Amino acid sequence: MLLIAVLAVTTAVGLFWKSRQGRVRTVVAEDSLLPTLAELGEQPGERATLLQFSSAFCAPCRATRRILTEVAEMVPGVRHVEVDAEAHLDVVRRLNILKTPTTLILDRDGRVTQRAAGPPRKADVVAALGRAVP
């Protein structure tokens, strides 16, 4: 009975964890990340920026890069910026990036409007941009 209970609990926790991976959620941010983009040597998009934090050996990061690049090409004025998390640990800590890939969707003023930890779905990114782009 104990083994069945442990299996049931771990299955429930695993399913809950999997359901939250890559889900785009709304974030209320007051501070602009334009100075952070400048610190990284990057320029923001005219209308929005898809800021992706990746690492070298992260397979989901490659899929996320492909999705975000496609979305940035589809939507005028949107730019995809990929940041190596290992090379910019100070920024990662400051922005509370806990895993890769993590995507921050910035409005034209550089404020974070949406955030996704894990590989997001293309439709979710497009919908999030619809909320971030006036």
C-alpha cells in the first residue's frame, strides 16, 4: 500500500510539474530592462523583444530558439535576443532566472510583460506578444 501511495504522489507531482513547463504567464514589472539589454550589448525590438536565456548543452533551448526566431520573423518590430546564461550570471541572478530556457517578453519600453520557464508553444508566444504589443 505504501508503494502505491508513493507512486501516486510522485505521479501527481510529476504531472503538475510537466503542466507548468513552458507555460507563458503574466508578470507585472515596473523596471525597464533596456539598461540590461545595453549591458548585454543588445538592442531592443521596435515593438517588443523576446529575451531568451539559454545554456550550451540545453536541448530545449535549441527548440525555443527556433520557435522564437520564427515568431520574431512573423511579427514586424519584434526582435529575438538569446543570452548565454552561463556567461552572464550576474544578470541571471538579478532577473531570477532559475532554469534554461527561460523567455522574457518585453514591451517596447523594456518592461517584462510575460515570462515562460521551459520551451513555450509558438501559439502561446504569439498570444503573449499580442498582449505586449500595442
